[in-house]
Amino acid sequence: MIFVAETASGDAVTYRDTKRYLWLLSLTPPLTPIIAVAFYFWSGENALFTLLPLVYAYVVIPLLDGVIGEDHANPPAEIVEKMAEDQYYRILLHISVPIYWLGLLVPAWFVGTQNLPWWAVLAIAFSAAVSSGTAITIGHELGHKQSKLDKFMAMMANAITGYGHFCVEHNRGHHTWVATPEDPASARFNESIYAFAAREIPGTFKRGIAHEQARQAKKGLSFWHWKNETLQGYAVTLVVDLVLIITFGWTMIPFLLIHNFFGWYMLTQANYVEHYGLKRQRKDNGRYAPCEPHHSWNTNHIISNLMLFHLQRHSDHHANPMRPYQALCNFEDLPHLPSGYPGCFALASIAPLWFKVINPKVMAWAEGDMERVNTG
């Protein structure tokens, strides 16, 4: 599709979004657990196929990122609003939500009905978690929108892993305190991902509950009122998980525990790499300077960006949180990650290797000034 706009001087500007239909690749993460189950039966019950989604996420996508490379192109400024108004991109987000639910329900049925070796149960649980944790990307994108339908779909996306507090925590907490020592969702310099997880998961939960409690109180409502959007999300998760346990038996309990926890950890991995070591400066009045593009790590790797609805152009997202994914832009002179998110997640899992690669980049960005580094 070709977008047409005018400059301030009246000149015509045209732009073709060459990635318009490539965004359909974003549907592959929730489909991989389903494909793994299909290949299991097609191959005569070869349980090795339960590993397929993990190999796809942590091996295939990073390799494709390395081979295909990056896309630094931006839509012209005059076109951004036109792209933001195009409903095709929004519809794609909505379509992905039920597919992500299938990425949980099909593996749950598979575990509940097949006689699998223990390691295959673990593999498909982690595989489903990778899919469902990625669904929070949809909750993240739609959670920034104002329409009731978008907010409902965001809640349904986050409910797959039981992350009902995400939207209120992210919008009111993280976006306020990002790249500061006070933010539990911003990783500190020399903090391993495991130490970060121990701080981030409970910290964001407590902050999310506090913000929802304050939001309810402002409306004159109890925290336990049915209009509590966080509790609505938890209720969806609870009902679905109970139905699965009742339907398929006790094997669902370890499956769902692994699925939900590692689904949360998928978001932890993203939070870890997005702002690692970066810090906003305090002004003379004691307040932090506004968040700018250089307070987030950016990456333009094409394949993983298509899978994650441009989440990796995180610098523009924090500078312009209401800008939809298809219109997010690249900026010059930003801190850049060495790979897309999946590759960085794998790198971060080995703390010494992560520090060796990323710490020099932090110091180069800060120009050796530790006051610009988030050390806690």
C-alpha cells in the first residue's frame, strides 16, 4: 500500500510500507507450539518436536537476524500519522490474541491427553510459555490505546500468562520511572538477569497493585470492586486454568506453573535488555529529566522486529508511547543492542558473556561518566 501526504509547503509525499504484509510473520510465535504438536503426530509421536518452538525462538530467529540484518529506514514524518490511522495494523493485533490463546490451549490438551516422557512435558510447557510470554507484546501495544476494545484485548493477551497487572504497572509505573534506580523494571549496571528477575518480578507486581488500588480509590471504589481491571485479568486466568485442571487432571498443575512463571520471565528478559545500565539525569529541582530516545536500547534487526511488532524500536516507543508499532522510527546516535531480543535473551542468560559484550557499550554511551550509569 502507498501512503500519500503533503508537506507544510504543499508538496506531495508518497511512501510504500514494504513490511506491510511481512507483519504477518508476527503470527508465527503463537503458531510454533501448535506446529510442534502437529509434527509430533505426523512423525509417529517423535517427542523431539516438542523442542521446536525453543529452537525457533533462541536459535533460528537470532540466526536470521544475523543473516538478514537491520532496517534503519523510517517513514517520512508527514506519513507517520497516515500509517497510524490505517486499521490493518490494528486488526492484525486483534487477530493475534485468539491465536496466542490457542498457543496455550493446544499444548495443554497435548500434555493432558498424551503419554509423554517427563522431559517432553517440560519442553512443551516452556515452549508454550515462550509463545504466551510473547503475547504480552500485544498487551503492551494495545494497552497504550484508549478504546475499550483495545484495552479489553490487551487484558485478554496478558491473561494468558496471568500477568493481569501489566498495563497499569507499565503505563503508570514503568513509563514514569524508566531508566532510574527507582524503577524495578530497569536493569542496573553489572546486575545479572537472575538478580534482576528477583527484583523486577515482585517489584512490578507490588507497584502494579498499588497503582490499581489508587486508580480504584480515585473513582471511589474498593480495590475488590468488579471494575478493577487487574482483578478482571486475574479472573480470566484463574477460570481458564481451573477448567484445564478439571478437564485434564493434576498434570496441568506443573504444566501451568511452568507456563505462567516462564511466561512472566519472558517479559523480564525484555525489560532487562531494554534499559540495562542507562540512567536519566536529575535536574536541579531534584526531578529526573524527561525520557528521551537514548534512554532505551534500540535494535533494528528485521526478523525479530517483525515477530515483536517493532517492540525493539524501544527508543521511539518511550519517546512517543502513543505512536503505534508500524510508525515507530529509528534515531541516530542511540545505544544499540548487538542482536535482536531473542539473541540478547540467550546472551543475557550467561551473565559474564553479557557483561563482556554490553558493559563496554554502556560506558561508551555514558562517555565514561558513571553519573549517567544506572548502578542502583
